[in-house]
Amino acid sequence: MARKTLSGIALKLTLSAALLTSVSGLSAPAWAQDADANPDFFDLGQVVITARRTEEQLNEAPVAVTVVTDENLGSGRVDQVLDIAKTAPNVMAFDANGLGFVVRGVGSQAMQGLNSETGVGLFLDEVYMGRPDAAPVYLDDLERTEVVRGSQSTLYGRNTIGGAVNLVTREPGDVSAVETELSYGSNGYARARLAFDQPMGDGNWLTRGYLSYTKAPDGITNLATNQTDLPLTAISGRFTVVGDIGDATSLKFTIDSEKVDDDSMGRWAPLDLALNHQSNLDHSAYKRDRRGGAMLRIDHDFDAFYFSSITAYRKFSQDLVMDGDFSAGPYDPSVGFYALQQGREQEQWQFTQEFRLGSHAGSDLAPGEISWNAGLFYMYEDFDGLEFYELASVPRDMTSRDGLKATAQTYAAFGNISYQVSDALSVHAGARVTRETKSGDVEISSPAGTFVYGPAQSGSASTETTNFSPEAGFGYQLNDNTLVYGRFATGFKSGGIAQFFNADGSVNTYRPETSRTFELGLKTSLMDDRVSLGVNLFNTEWKDMQSNVFISDIQRVTANASSATSRGLELSLDAALSDELTFGATYGYLDARFDSFQYSFYSATTGSTQTVDYSGNAIPLSPKHSASLSLGWERELKNGLEAFANGTYSYRSEYTFDPVGAYKQAPTHLVDVAVGVRGGDWEASLWAKNLLDEKYLSNYFLMSGAHVGIASPGRTVGMTVSKTW
């Protein structure tokens, strides 16, 4: 069996490599001949990032980060937020009715219910998005994405325990322009995008707007209704204005919105159906998401330092209905089978204010020089949500429900200082102090009198937390092209109030999570900057993990029930094989397991105390091996035309979705390719997502001993044309 599995993996690896090579249109000998003929003709170029809240070159930044730039973003390429994880080692993205990332095993994958915060922070133009559901579905009009691995406590407005995902939008252009794009794909996939740049006045003020419409089929056949490819439709837009107020002050204002209507019936199904892209749902289901916000940024350049103010408001709402038993059929009294409905309503809004000061000195310091940054952060959040579960015959306003209304305030001060000890050695240290207060009201009710969530009750609770998170590190320049760096960092993820009640009738509250990470890395450039190599070793100890645990046969709460250790290795390689061909590869090794995860509860069904022990089990969504290969090719043709092609192969070894580990997702091999031609102001391409039509789950849970999941999209092929005026 093992030999068969290994041979199957080898076959898929070979097939994927062959596909990517054929897409590129060139071979290694061509590179060798070009390099020998003109060794100074090509290199990798420079990628500028702001992962450490200052502009610096990717290959010189002492931080583990994976970047996707604008040429690789768009229809048929890296198109959704979930796609960001494909080429990032030891990173997973999942959609559990709300987007989440797991970086090096650290995230929020062991929690369910309302009022959960992300373990990996998501930032849109440096504005923190406080909820998993607040993340946009599509990566529209972005300049780049950055996945920063490891806890961040001294540079970001909001601390984040597992890492950070930065979405950086495109800035307005300084000439008038209009951009259009149309895409069409299999099973009715369609997308249209429009953007414009328009200078105002004498050119000191620039504006940019975009509007996007997407219709994406779910690729699932519902056997109960004989419906296939029910769609998700998304409409999103953004408007940005930037300009200068005097010689030293600049302003940026952005407003954005996204509306997503998903009519795919929820897609949950038993595994034999789910893995065949089928479901069997008879209760009408849908999801309606609305999200958006506004941001005002002011930057002022003083002679001795800079000052930034980022003021933002964001809001999210959701109306979700699912088939509660994930199957079809009327009530059968012989087996106790009901047609059920299940759902969620939630609204959240937040106000954030961040002030930041910093020196003009960047990462290029002379011996004896220092650079520094400091900041203050404030966040107010208001949340109102409920979950309901009931017989389908009961009107929605009569369903049993479990609701939570909560508010939270966060105050933080953070700073970091770097000192250049010598030409080769630099050291840095920083810290964050966070103060949080939360309060909430929880209520269980049952207007129909069925009391699915238990007896009617209500209660209130409040929490207060103060946390100190230090960080320290060093960088050592072995030579002009090689940097060795190390870091000790602490992480902090907020505690809170859940919508549950404890066994004694009190409102369920839980404490913060904390982590400690030791990391050692190397970045080097080879062959006259044609090759860039990165290596990272890390060890993370994760304490007081917030997890769902049972306190009876059916009742659960959120508790700080577990601890874990995550350790591993990350490799990244980028190479300019010729002036036409680029190559990239990543690999991650991860050993992430629960050190301790044990709890007990009294079971009325068995009449005895049951002990649950997941100690030693793998952390969910933490495959031991992750890897990617990518190729990009461009060639000038006659008449000012240019041909291009790119491809990405992403591999994940088996992993689990929950601490139980009863179901293990088999290894996945995903291939995305695109090929096309462009002129001066237009482009046309053919593309395929999941070219090998890999069958795997995007989500899973264990329900009363039954395995239920959602299938990830199968193969989608399409074409895209775009033009700029």
C-alpha cells in the first residue's frame, strides 16, 4: 500500500513538472546557453515589501514572508484570498463559514461558534480585520499580498499570534486611464472588472476606482433537487483618493464594499457524496454576506521623524441558513429523522485608530546608528449575533436560538528599536503592552418550545486582560549577498466571551492564548542576483489554546484546554533561468502536535464520566510536508506582441480538520496554469484552475459519528481578455 501511494505521488509530481515545463515553453539547456552568451543580461529584479511596516527589499528583510505580486494576481491565477496559501510553506487557508489561516500550525482552527477572532491577522492596507468573516472573497485590484510567518507584536497595530496576511491595494495612477477585463469559464463562471485612474486639479490629487462582478458555480450536484452548479455571485468596489497637503503632509482616503450572495445550498454532505461533488439537501439554504469600510490615512514628514495616523471603520453582516441534518427526507418516527434547519445571523462593526512614529533611517544603517518606531493603537468593536437550530416546519422567527451581544475595547502601545553594532551585525528589541476589556450578554431562547439548545436562560459577563509581549533579534551580514538572522518573539491572542453557558449556569468566558517562538533564518543571493535562497528554522510553544470542549453529551463550551508545540523548516528558492524564464520553489516541514489536550464530562447516555484525550494528536490543518513549484515565461514576438505563460503546482501531505483526527485528508496535488498573448494595451489568456481535477475537502466535521464535508472546486477552465484605454 505504501509503495502504491508513493508511486502515485511520484507520478503526479512528474506529471505536474511536465505540465509546468510545457507551459513555460523553454528548457534548461536554453537557459544555460543564454546565461553563457550574456551573463549580465538578466536577474530576478527587486520586490519591495512592507511586512515590517517599512519599505525594504524582499531578499534583504530579516523576516519569513511569501509575496505574490500583481502580475500573478487575477482570474485564473491567484484570485481568491484562499489561493494565497498555495505557494507559502507551512501555511493553510480554510473556509469554515469564515476565512481562516493556519501558519506553522498556529491559528483558530480548534474553535467554532460566534465571537471568534483570527489567530493569523488579516490587514487591508494596514487596517486590521477583526473577524474571519470580514475577509474579502476575491483579491481585486491589489498590488501584492504578503504572508508573514510567525507572531508579530511590535510592528503591527493589532498583535497577532500566528502571523499576518497583508493585502496591499493598487495606488491611483498619475494619468487618466480606464481598464476593463472580461472572463468566462466552464459551468457558467463569469467575471467582469472595470477600473479607472483620474488625476484631479493640477495633478496633486489622484483618484482610482474599480468595480467587479463575479459569478462562480459551486460544481456540486444536489441529488434531492437535481440542481447543479448553484452559483455564488459577488459584487465589490473601491474608491481611493490620494494627495498632498503642503510640502510635508499627504492624505489617503479609501472606501470599499463587497456583497456576496451564495445560493449553493450549503454544500455539506456525507463524505462519499462530498468527494464526488454531490450533496443531498432538501431544505433551502443560502448565505448573504455584506462587508466594507472606510479608511483615512495622514502621513507627515517631520525633519527628525515621520508621523502616521490611520483611522478606519469597518462593518460586516451575515445571514446564513443551512440544511440542519445535511441530508434529505421527511420525518421518519421509526428512526427519529427530522427535516432540520440551521443558521446564523451576525453583525459586527469596528472602529480603529493607530498613531505611528518612526525614524527616517531604514534597514541600511551605518555602525553606531539606530532606527526606531513606536505606536499607539485603539479598537472598539460591537458584535450582535445568534445561531439557530430547529425543525424545518417551524418558522424562522420561532426557532431555538443561542445569541450573544458583546462589545470590546483594545488599547495598545508598541515599539521597536534597531542598533547597527558593526558593518555586519545589527540587533533589535521591542515590546507591546495590550489592555483589553470585553463585556457581553448571552441568551438561550426557544419561542416554539422545543428547547434544542437547552432550557431558556440568560446572563452577562465581562473580562479584563493586560499582556506584555517582548521581542528581540539580530541580523548578521556574512557578505554583501548573505544575511543570517534570528528572532525570539512572543504572541498573544485575545480571550473573550462565548455564546455558551458553563455547567454551573455562568456565562462561558475564556482566557487569552500565548506563544513563544525561536526562529533562525538565512537569505542569500547567488549568480549575480539570478538566484535567491531563503531558509528558516523555528520552534513555537503555544499555551492556553482556545478550544471547544464538551461538558455534556450535546453541550459544549470554549475553554483554554490545550497546549502544543510546533517546529519545522522552510525553504524558498527563486531563480531567473533566462531573460524569459523564472522559476520558484518552496518547501515546508512541520511537526505540530498537541502536548496536552485532555478533559472530562459526565455523559447521561452512558451514565458515567467520559474522558477525552487528544494529547499527541496532530494540530488540525498542519500537514507535515508542503511544497510548491512555479514557472513564469515571457517572450517578445513580432509586431510588438508578447507571449506569456505561467504555472503553479502546490502539494500538501495528509492533514486533519479537527483534534479527533478520525478523518485524514489525503495528500493534494493542485496545478494552475495560464497561457496568453498581450499587446501594448490589451491581453488575452486561457487558464485552468485545479487542472488535474483533484478531489479534496475544503471543510469537514464529525457529527454524531458521521463524517460530513464540503468538496473543494474541481477543474475550471476559462479565458480572460482585458484592455486599457
